[in-house]
Amino acid sequence: MKQEERPEPDDPHVMGYGKLFAIIAALLVLTCITVAVSYVNLGFYNVPIALLIATAKSSLVLLFFMHMKYEGTAIKVSFLSTIAFLCIMISFTFWDVAFR
Amino acid sequence: MEKDIDRTGIRLGMWLFLYSEIILFGGLFLLYAVYFHEYPKNFAEGGKALDRIIGSVNTVILLLSSFTVAASITAIRRRSKKLAIFLITFSILCGCLFLVNKYVEWGTKIHHDIFPNSATLQNGPPGTNIFFGLYYVITGLHGLHVIVGMTLLAVSLVFVINGRVNEDRFSMLENSGLYWHLVDMIWIFVFPLFYLVL
Amino acid sequence: MTKQQSFYETPSPPGLRGIWAWLLTRDHKRLALMYLWAILLWFSLAMVLGLLMRIELMWPGRTIMGPETYNAMFTLHGVIMIFLVVIPAIPAVFGNFFLPIQIGADDVFFPRLNLLSWYLYMLGGVFAIISLFSGKGFPDTGWTFYVPFSVSTNTNVSLTVSAAFILGMSSMLTGLNFITTVHRMRAKGMGWMQIPLFTWSLYATAWVQLLATPVIGITLILVILERLLSIGLFEPDKGGDPLLYQHLFWLYSHPAVYIMILPGMGVVSEIIPIFSRKSIFGYKAIVYSSLAIAIAGSLVWAHHMFTSGISDVSIFVFSLLTYLVAIPSAVKVFSWISTMYKGSIQMTPPLFLALAFIYLFSVGGLTGLLLGAAGTNVYVHDTQFVVSHFHFTMFGGTGFAFFAALHFWWPKMFGVMYNMKRAYIASILITIGFIFHFIPMMILGLMGMPRRYFDYLPQYATGNFLAGFGAFIIVAGVALMFTNLLLSFRVRQEAPADPWGGTTLEWTIPSPPPLHNFIATPEVKDFPYDFRQVSDHYNTMNPKEQE
């Protein structure tokens, strides 16, 4: 007796080289942009822009290089929960730090 | 008694492990966020003192290696073993190059008397001490993860060569790849936080 | 059912013999038993340490030890009890043994990782012992390792902290294993709402183990780095903020108390319906409250820091959130009581211990509300009241649940039945001793006696003497309980496959279970607590103590 056959989208999806090329190109372009923007002094706005670009880049890595786009709900939901927990960790600490 | 391999399950296990890695770094990012809130000026100055070029080069290196790792899985599944071997080797070399750059970068900083508990940092503004303290801890821990990732890739490489990783069984390579991508992803955040602040 | 060889006779992987059949095994049942013996050993050791502290406190002034020894004692007692006993107790022993069986699987998903977890657990224990006898002695920081003291004291903090780090890894990998197992290895027909409540509670726990443990990992790494390199991340004169250490520490350690209590609640949810001969009241409510506790428990960590100097806003927010956690806990207590209402209750040692759990845990929970309110917290913070409160939840809660689980699953794990009478006497002794021990402590706390001191003012003498008296009764009770359980191997009164008339899958297989747990493909019921299908034999009469 072993492994029940529960139908599961066991990703038959093999990423094509072309698609991977497109992703890496996008990642390199975003890197150039973020470095370029850092030379322009926008004051406070530099930080959110840099983080926004970083988020976009990591989303690309996550969705395609790490196949997250083709995973089942279990992995998707649990990943989002992890990120939610991370956000809670940081933001709830600011209840303290920001109001001292 | 060969069991069916539940690839989704193995991948789920790996992802769960990666979550714990994310939270591990999350604790450090928490410290970064709070101290950045406290010492924005010192952090900006500290960021300017780091070499943006080396940082960017390292970013590109890691991105490229991530790409080759992803491509190597495609190669294995399309049965082009030679290409896969080449791609994995390339990724490992990228990791080495990253570490060499890191070594040079740390070396220069240490040469300028900037390291934990150094006189310059002790007598300088406290925010700068914290910035470089975090810089060493976070990039150090990240460097450690690069080494672990390279080890995993090297093991996968051996398995690819001797055929234990093939088009039907490639969970080892896939999981090493996931780990490597995570290391890359963390760097994607470390890079702007340290090299590009303000 | 044909007579089957139990897992004791069939090593896994096959071919191993003697001690190696245990040390290299990948069988979740053998690993569970290895955890069991290790945990019982650690528990006894830490209990003796607790008794020594209590003896010291029975009379004012120095009785048997000085302040330094006392400081090292309570640190050691805390570290062992928290990291080596209470956190792994139920998941590592009963979780390992019964989680796969309850979902109809033949093992956990990653058996080799399971073995690794055990070795990490043992390695952590060895580190703790080494740190006791090497360097400048065992840390005197308390199990919280608060900075700046943990960075500046010259006792053996680094090694103990590494031990805690390794133990954290072990606990996290167990959690990882359980989540994957529950997701991927459930028997055919077992949907999420057919999973027994014990497994559900372990699943919720596993998520907390997985996501909270890395925070303590990085915190402990930082303590070690600070000791080695004095970076200054938590040092005010170097720009650091010691409060951030406390934030990070409690970011793990508060969720950790739910790692400790949730499995205990799962055990009680199994025991109550079986001995009430009645389906559990509010199955879904219990499931969702487990998840709610896991989630809400991660939002309240700063209530340990009300007097540390955090901002007033955060005191308000965290105090409010703390009250939220009480709701799902109360839902569970309500469900257990409602299950028993109009059931045909059949008293057994596990049920007795489960009832003691409900009572003691409720006291612990309610005193928790008093501590969660910012105003009263300022008054009782760092007094014996706090110590009493968390012993009510951890010992009265998890400890009693662990004892209940021992008595509940002992016949299944070993195939032998213990002496009921002695089990009752032991349980009653422990309960009485517990109340003698911790109620005086609570009053002492309200009178203002601080925690972590080896001496006290004369007005606290009576309470401390009573507490010491209670401690002796507890130790006597525990000794009797363990002796009774161990004697069952000598007497060898064979236990049937289903001594209690249970409904979940572990009661459908022989005691002790065969290597692959199930002889035939397990049949999953639509509802795990459906007593209509259990034979009438159990529903109408007492099983006459299996005599």
C-alpha cells in the first residue's frame, strides 16, 4: 500500500529556454534600472522605489525560476502565509519602535 | 520495494524548509528596518561607503547563475545531459566568483578598519556601527548560504554525471535549484538595502 | 485479523540487529519510543532540580545552596524543561507514533529526516550537559538569555545557546515532516474534515514550529556573534537596542507556548469523547480554534515586555490582542465540557488526568488574562505569580496532557496494560501536590515575592514551606506513576487492540502495531468520532478493567 492517487497538478510544465531567457533579460533590465535610479536623489522615495523593484525582481524569480506559478494551492497559500508572518513580525514591532 | 516517488511532496518539504530560511533572514531584516528607522542618516552614509559596482556585479552574477540553474532543469528533462552538466558547472563557478568578490569587498573594508568592534566604528557615530554590524552579519550569513547552495549544486552535479539524477528523477536537482534561487532572492533584497539606500 | 509480527520484531530498514535496529531505524514508532525514553530521563532530571530549588526555598536564608548555584539551577531547570521536555514531549513522542497511524499512513513522509531530528535532539542534549561541566559553569541568565547580561556574563552561555539552537532545528524539522505527511500521505477517503483532532492539533503546531523557530535561531546566533565579536547590535552605547532582543526572543517564545499547549489540547480532545462514549462536540470548532490559536498566538509576543520600556501604544495593542487568544482556548474548553454533558462517562486514569488538565489549564488561562491586562501586569510582573501561572499552563496543561497521553496510548505502544489502581493513586498524588505547590506560589506572588531569588523576607515563609511540601508530593506521585508504567513490562498483562473502544484508526490495528502499521488498507470513516460503529460491548458496559 502506498501513495494514494490524488489527482494533483504535478507540473508537467517544462519551462522553455525562450521563456527563461525572457525572464533573465527582464531581471537584468530591472537591475540596471534600480542601480540607475539610485544615482538620482529622490530623497525618501529612493527607498520605496528600490524595494518595489526588488519585489518585482524576486517575484519573477519566484514565479518562473522557482515554478511557483505552476504549483498547487498548498504551496502557494503557505508561501503567502509565510510572507504575511514576516510582515507581521516587522510591522508589529513598529507598534513599539515608532511610538517610543 | 520501489515506491512511487511523490515529487510534489518532496517539493513541498523543500518549500517548507525555505520558509524557515526566509524567516531566519526575516529576523535580520526586522533589525534592519528598526535601525534604519532610528538612524536613516548614518545608514545613507554607510550605503554610500559601500562599492555599488561590486554590489551590482554580484547581483548580475547571482541572477545569471539562477537562470542557468533553472535552465539546467529544463535540460535534464529534455534529456540533454551534457548541457545540464555545463549549466550546473557554470552556476557553481558563478557562486565562486560571487564569493571572491565578497572576499575582496570585505578585505577592503577590513583594511580601512571597518569591521565589528574596530576602533573606527567604536569611536564613530553609533548608527554607522550598527549599519556595518548588520552589513557583516547579513552578508556573512548570506555568504554561508551561498556556500551551502554551491555544495548542494555540486552534489547534484555528481548525481547528474553518474545518472542518479535523470529525466525521471530530478528532485535533488530541483530542490538544490530552489535553494539556490532563494539565496538569489535574498540577495535581491540585500542589494538595495545596503548598496542603494538613499 | 491474522496474528502479525509487531514492529519490535521487524527492524526497519531490515537486517539491522540489536542496538543498531534502534539507532539507525527509520521507523517512526521506534523513533517515538527513543524520544520517549530520552524525554522521561530529562524530565526526571529537571524535576529533581526543581525539587532542590524548592528545598532551598522551604526555609528562609541559605538552606542547601548559595545564590550562584540557585541561579544556575533555575536556568538549567528552565532550559531542560522548555527545550528538551515540554516542546518536544507530545509531538516528538506521541506525534511521531500516532500521527501517521491516525491518517492511515505507514510512516512519516521523510523517515530519514525524522532520524536526523532525533540525533539533533540528542546532540542538543549533549551540548547542554557539556556546558554544565566545562568553561565557567552553567549560565546564570535564566532560560530567556536576556541581553546585556547574557553577552557580558562569563558563564558558558555560547554553548548552551548553541544547544538551544540545535534543539530548535530538531523541533522545526519535525514540524516540516508532519506538515508534509499530513498533506501528502492521508489514506484514501480522508479529507481534511476526517482527520482526527490530535493530528489536527499537531498540524497547527507544526506550522508554528516551522515559522517561529527560525526567529529564535537567528536570535541565538546573534547572541553568540555578540559574545565573539561584540558587534553591538543590542548594546546601547554602540547604537543597539536591547529591547529588540526581547522582541525577537518573544517572537519565538510566545508562539512556543502554543507549540507546547496545542498538542496537549489535541490529546484531551481524543480522550474526552472516548470516555464519554459520545461524539466530540464541535469538531470543526476545535479544528478552527487550533488554527486560530496558532495564528493569534503569533501576534501577542510583546505582552512579555510590558514593564521593559516599550511604548504605551504597543502595550495597548498587545494587551488587546492577548485577550483574543483567550477566545479559541475557551471554545475548546467549552467543547470538551459539552462533549461530556449527558455522556456515559467511564472513569479511567487517562480521563482523570484529562479532567485535571481542563481544570488546571483553565486556572492557568484565567491567570493569564490577569497578566495580559497591562495594569495588573505591572503589579505582578516578575513575581512568583508569573511562575505559578506558567506552571499551571505548562505543567498543569502540557505536563498533565503528556501523562494522560502516556496512560491513554501505553497499551497501544507496548501492548501491555498497567495497574489501574496505582495509576489513579499516582495521578491523584500529582494533582494534590500540584495544588499544594502552585497555589501558595500564586499567593506569594500577589503578596509581592519576586521570582528568581534564593532567599526571601520572613513573611513569605509559610507559603514557601507549603510549596516545598507540595513539591515532595508531586515527585512522589511522578515516581509512583513511572514505576507503575515500567512495572507493566514485568507483569505483562496483555492489552487488546482496542482497550478503550476508540474510533480513530490507531485502535483498528494490533497492539503493538506491525511494522507498516496497517495489515489491510485502512477504512476511513466519514466522521472520526462516530461511536455508532464501535461494538456495543464498549458502549453499554465498563470493560471491567481488562482483568
